[in-house]
Amino acid sequence: MRGFFEQLTAGASKPRILKNTLSTGDRGKPYQDLPKEGAFLVGFDITMGDWFGAPILHSIQPIYLGLRGKFRGEVSGTPGNHPVTLEAREGYAVSGLTLQDGSLLGSLQLTYMKIDALHRRLDKADSYQSDVVGAPERHKGMKPKTIGNDGNPITGIFGAAGGEINSIGIIEAP
């Protein structure tokens, strides 16, 4: 497993950034969370807010697994109410995000894949999904989008946030 973490650390200096999935225009302040030590994204601490009666994600804080164990990244957005933690079981990492979005993030669901240290990737044949955070049914007209899920380890996130999470994208190991 040490070799896999060394590969992730080397990749932190030249990450592969996947496109942002939300159209935010000028909304929010840009953020990026990419640990210098190589680490897998294994989950998020999330707080919720309200937008005209519909729940939206107010803040997000990544949870990583590095060579020395689990640690948390920076909080993006403004902490709201109803804290929720989505975290992979031991031996798994986040492989993709399914979002329901417009100009705000209405819901989030994570896909986890087993860490395959031998082949230095995530195992697509061994995966499961988290609960959905948010209320997709309250955001009519917002279609779900999925990013990631290609077996490449996610090593960081980026996007824009103001009082809420306006956008999110993923950073993968090269």
C-alpha cells in the first residue's frame, strides 16, 4: 500500500483536474483542497441549509485516508444545520459523485470502490453507494450528474462556495 500512497503524493504536484459539474457564473469564492501528502478521498462532512424551502448543501469538508491514517481537509462554504458524515467503509475510497444541481447543489450521493493496492487503482467490480444527502425530489428540473467512477483515485476537490456550495469538481491522481 505504501507504493500506492507514494504514487498519490507524486501526483499531488501534477493532478488531473476533471471539469466542474455546475454552472455558477460569478457566484461564490473559488476553493481547492488537495493534500500535499498523497491521500484517497474517503468521504465528506456536510451541513445543509435551505433555499426557498428546499435543502441545499451549505458546507463540505473532505475526509482523506493517507499513509498516517484519516484526516480532514478544509471546510468550504458556510456551516449550516443538520450535519451529515458520508464515509467509506475500511478498504474503500470515493470513486465518484452524483450531484443534483442548478446554480446550487441540491443533493449529493457518493460511490465507493475497493482500493486495489496491487494494481494501484480502485476496483470497479467491488463498489457501493452512500445514502443521498439533500432532497432530490424538492429540486424539480435539476438533472443528476455523475463525475468520476472510472477507477482512478480521487485525491482532492475544487469548486466555488459562498453562503452555500455553488459548485464542486474532483481532482484525480494522474
